[in-house]
Amino acid sequence: MTTALRQAGLAASVLMALASAPSHAEVLYEERVETFEIGIRDGTPEDVWTAIRRYGPFVKGQHAVGAATGRLKWSDLAIAHRGHDCRLERRSVSVSVVLTLPEWWRARSAPADQLDYWRCIERTVTIHEKRHAEIWRETGHAIDRALG
């Protein structure tokens, strides 16, 4: 895994408080990156894919090339009563996402064509899983708006 990707994962794992609605709501978002080693010394593109599918995270009954698992939670609800009306004055929505991405620690010693192929796979899977994480974040904001 590239140094930039590791640094991005570390930075993303810091809990970020995001203000959303003016009614004192906040959506807390946490993202963590985990990796799995594909466990090959070198090989053809088919060997790389076979290893990724063999060692990848278990999703819906089979191994996947990556994963983005998340958890949504809302709490700290405060309801105010005014006459016959009720209003939700305070709420807290939190989203926690774990990205599971492939890693090939022997990639640096691979021939240039294999390294280029690996970097393409790594980039594609990372972009795909980060989009899933963004969907989790967007869903947290949608829940916050619905509660508000």
C-alpha cells in the first residue's frame, strides 16, 4: 500500500465532527482503513486477482476484492414540548465506516509491468470502496435531516 494511501487512511480515522442543521445537530463520521495481504510473491494478472479473491474480506457469503462496512447510530435525542407541539431540539447521528483494502507488500520488488498493474487494481478498489463510505456518510446526513 502506498505511503500516501496509508497517510490518507490515518487522517481519515480521526473523528470529524461535521455541523449539519442549524438545530444543534451534528453528524460524527469516523473512517478506518484495514488491509489484507494478498500473499503472493509475483505472478500474472490472473494470479493477482486469484489471490485477492482468495484472501479478500468475506461479504455476503463470498470473498470480495474489498469492502466498506458501516454502522449508523442516532442518539442523544432531546424533545421539547410547547403547548400541543413537540420538537426535536437536539440529536446526534454517528457514522462509522471500515474500509478493507488489498495490500501487496512485495509489490515494490515486482517487475515494472506487474507493479503498474497492481497500482491500477489498488487505485480502482480504493476509489470504489471510498464511494461506498461516502454513501454511508450521505445516509447519516439524510437521517439527521429526517430527524430534524
